[in-house]
Amino acid sequence: MPIIAPSKAQPEYDVAIIGSGAGGGQMAYTLTLAGIKCVMLEAGRSYDPQTETPMFMTGSQAPLRGAGTPDKDFGFYDATIDGGWDVPGEPYTQASSKKEEQFWWWRARMMGGRTNHWGRISLRNGPYDFKPRSRDGLGFDWPVTYEEIDPYYTKVEMLIGVYGTNSGMENTPDSPEGVLLPAPKARLSELVSQKFGKKLGIPFMPIHRAVLTKPLDWQNIPKKLHPGNEWAQKIVADSMMRRAPCFWATDCGRGCSISANYQSTTVHLPPALATGNLDIIPNAHAREVLVNDEGKATGVLFIDKTTGKEERIKAKAVVIAASSGETVRLLLNSKGGKGIANSSGLVGRYIMDTVGTKVTGHVPILENVPPHNEEGAGGSHTYAPWWGYKDQAAGKLDFARGYHIEMGGSRSMPIGNNPVPDDLVRGSYGKKFKQDMRRYYGSIVSYACRGEMIPNEKSYCELDPQVKDKWGIPSLRWHWGWSEHELNQAAHARRTFTDLIESMGGTVRHDKTEAARDYIEPGGKIIHEVGGAIMGADSKTSVCNGWNQTWDVKNLLICDGSPFASNADKNPTLTIMALAWRAADHLIEQAKQGNL
């Protein structure tokens, strides 16, 4: 059962999975290793990181020296091959013309989805994050607890490989002993941040990222993941043996030909395909979930993008893992545009993104550093988890939820741009220019807020009544609005980052008089959108139950970020996978009981 054309599909499958990223990949992995026959529909083309990743290419070997362009926003070498903010023939619209009410919608159109180019930051939600309303009266509680998801976090971490250390900090869960891989050494700017952050009470420490710093224990981990299933253990062990540890060469966003980092295409899909229980149909753009008169899902109607024709797949159950916006669009377009799984009226409601803002600064103590290699693991080695819970409990802060700090600042290989701000070398020429470049290279640091957004009624998406894509499918129209909590959080972050840079003797590179509404990132810009089909304990106030099942269509599961009832300051991917593994286990039990 390989990658196939629609004409080669089986008459019926046990489960149809829409989407091949974190949620879809995890579902395919867990279900197929349990013997369940699955078909996966991917809206983009097939993609193989082992043959398509430019791991050893320098900026000088790329057009525009690798700089970003409208069709390759994150640079020429970014793993995104057919997707981005604007996808030809697939428009989306805004309900408002106001800048602060715009939503940026990123779509990945490739096998593996966003897992190919994401930052691989893999943080667990904490106990507070699953019950936020019980703590501060805002937003919604999840119908599950941290204790219920904890074992699935552990299984995902063991499977994908996550480096980092345990912190013991409040609402920043530790992993069991021996699960995390060794953290890489901090870079110079990270060490400086840790030193001066400590004086301000900011706890910089090793971050958790899905990158191998040593080979996985393929002899023992598969036995823990699949006890009693020797067939599955061998398949997973064989897959793990083919993954090599990182050798600190290039940006993880390029993809990884040696499978050192987690991508669905190198971690989830190979063992799933090796079972013989998975067919994958690429270029299959899902249009509707098919539902019979009894209200059960029976399959998927999709567009074969290579021919433009409508095709159908039959299945006993359907899993949607297409990302929040696309999942909402699919639900609302189903049943001939009447919509499904929407008796609550909440499909598309309570879309959330991560609160983002960034401050850069010039730090003289980092000038004239002797040449050294700081490439590292292709992303952050350290970060600062939210440290302000006690201040919030004491009423000292004017926002309810927290943020973590991600940072940048090293002597990585320049790609397409001057690694030193132009104003620092303006007027330099010849030998003086070279001296100034050596002096300032590596002396710029940056700090980014990644904070929690509380769901609100102003942030949602719906079908546009007029605009359609090139296949005649109604497009999404976005509504957006930050609350005062998010704006105040961004303002706090900017003050914090300014204080940190100035404590180092540095100078911030922004206008201190700007208002938060001007420097908070637009909705969607962080590419962490979740919600739109939130889970809950009551069918009247939610779309899904605690098993990711839609209340209205019991054999329809949603396993991307759509069911999130809140969007913690932790990046969502690890939680998507943990919830998907748990949902898959539940679906397997239902299959054994004949309830598919």
C-alpha cells in the first residue's frame, strides 16, 4: 500500500485521514501499526526530504543568495515547496479592511505539511493550561486533564526524539527520567542572555526541540511504545535505526535528509507505509466529508488536482487533520454547503493564534568576538518559560496569561542579507568596511514573545458568500481581534526585552513610543492557529468531545489544532500529536468492539 493515484484506491478503507502533518501523521502511525487499513489524502504533492533537502548548499549558491521572495517567504532553501501566505488559485478574504483586524493564513501544500519547516519547539502544556477558566474565569476549560495526556506526551517524545532538560518550574512539566535527549551547548548570545536574565529574574534554560542529539534507543523504545506487538516493534526499530543525530550543519527549516529532526515525512509516514496498511493519495484536495442519512461519515469527496476531477473515497471512519482553517472550511462545505458537526453553531468560532512581538538590540560586549562556529541545531538551544505566575496571582500584572521567550543572536551563515544592520557600517569602505563587519557580526540579539491568546468572539472564520477557489469551493473569510489581555502581554514583553538588552549595556532598535497595537504581530503570523472546532464536556458548547470525536458525527474525528479549547504559551505541535495518539488508541478500541 504505497503512494498511489486515486484510480488505484481500495473500494473501502477502515479510516480515511485528511492531512499528512503532525496530527494526520500520528494517526496514520498509530492506526496502521494496530492493523487498521487507512488512506491518507494530502492536498499537496509528494515530498521526500532525503532527496529534496539542500542541506549542504550555501546562500551564494541560491537565487538572491537565498533571500525570501513572495512565493518563498522564509527563503529559497525553506522546505515549503507549494504553499505560504498566498497560494495561487486558493484565495481567502478578510471581513475588515483595518490592519489590526487582518488574519494571515499560512497553508502548507506538501506531504508532511508544516512539519517540514516548523521550528520543532516541543513544549508540553501544563496542568494550568488544560483548566484555564477554573483558574481565572476566562475562556474555556478542556474536558481532559494534564494527567490524562501526560503518558501520550511521553510516548510522542520517545518516538520523535526531543532534546532538552527538566526545569521543575511551575506549569512547565518535566518529562520522565531518560526520555529527553541531551541538550546542545548554549551559544554565546544565549549564555550572555542567561547571565543578565538571571539578574532580572528571567530563567533562560535549555529548550525542548524535536532534534536528535544522539541516536534513538531503537532496541528499547519500540518495546515501550508498542508492548506485546513484536511486529510493530520491529517496524519502528527499523525506522529509528535509519535516523542519524544532528551534525550541526544547516537550518532545520530546510528539512533534514538524515532524519535528525522530526518531520512527519521521516518519522511517522515511513513506518506507517512499512506496515502495508497505508495508501497515500497526494494532490488530493478534500472538498467534503460524505455523510449518510443516519448521520455517519462514509468517506471523502476530493478534487484530484492533477486532473481537476472530483473523486470519492469510502471509509468506515474519517479523521480530519488539515489545520484549523482548512478543517473549518471542510466542515462548513460538507453536505452540499449545509455543514456538518455544527449543531452547536461553533464550527469556525474561537480561532486563536500565538501572541507575538519581537525586540532586537545591539550589544557591544558581543563585538569583535573571535571567529567560531555557532550553527548548532538549526534553531534555539535555550529559551525562558513563563516565570510570572506568582505576580499574576498577586494581581501585579494587567493580563491573565503568560508567554515564553524565544531568542536569536549568533554568527550563523548569512543568507541573502547583510548580517550586520546597514546603519552600523554606513560610510565604511574597503578595509574599514571589513573591520566593521568583523566587529559587529554577532553583536545583534533578538527576543520574541510567544504568548497565550484567550479565545474571544471576535476571532473566527466563515465561508465567504461570493469568493471561491479555482475548483469552485467557497473560500474562507476571516474575522480577527486581539483583546486587551494580549495587547498588555505584548507591551509587558517589549518592556522586558528592552530592560534585558539595556542591562547588557546594549541599545534597543525600535521606537519606544509605539503602541502595542502597532507592534503585536498580526493574527496568524506566528502560524500557530488553533480552535474552530473546540472540544468540551457538552455538545451544546463545543464541537468535539474529549476524544477528538465530533459530537454530531461519532465516526468523524478532528486531530489537528482545531479542537484546542485554549492556546497556551507552549507551541501546539507536541499537544496535537499527543491528543492524536490518544484519539487513535480510542478509535482502535472502538474498532475492536465493532463500533467503527
